[in-house]
Amino acid sequence: MTPLEPAGRLSTFKSKGEPDAHGQAALLLAESLIHMLVDVRILSLGQAVEVLQIAAEVKIEVAAAAGESKARMNESLALLEKISNSFECDRV
């Protein structure tokens, strides 16, 4: 099952107003892979959401260690939340 709106559309914009192509492709690939794993019942919806929660926790730790700006970290967390929400919608 595909998400309602691919999270990659929200990716960070470069100064020219275009999304980062590498990051956008990687995000869409990862999101699609997780959805496929749920569809073929390798992962449950709960496990998929847990993977995304772990990714968010790791993002916070990595951002802090790297001295990343809070704004950049929050953008990443918002993308992970959007992906997680696409799985939460499937639970209904």
C-alpha cells in the first residue's frame, strides 16, 4: 500500500527552490520499502511505526552529536512523522 502523500515531497529545499534529489529519492525508496514489507507481512503495521520511532530517536541523537541546527532536525523529524502517519492511517 502506498502512502496518501509521499513524504519525499516535503524534503528540504535548496537555495534554488528545488528539492535535494538524492535525499528525496532515498526517502521515497526507504518509505516504499517499508510499505512493501508491511504489504507482504514481513513487518506488522506496529513494527513499521516502531522502526520510524526508532529512526526519530536516532535522528535526535545524531543531530545533537553533529551540532545540527534545531530547524534542520525538526524538518527531518517532520518527514519521519509524516511517514509514520501514513502507516497509522492503514490501521483504521
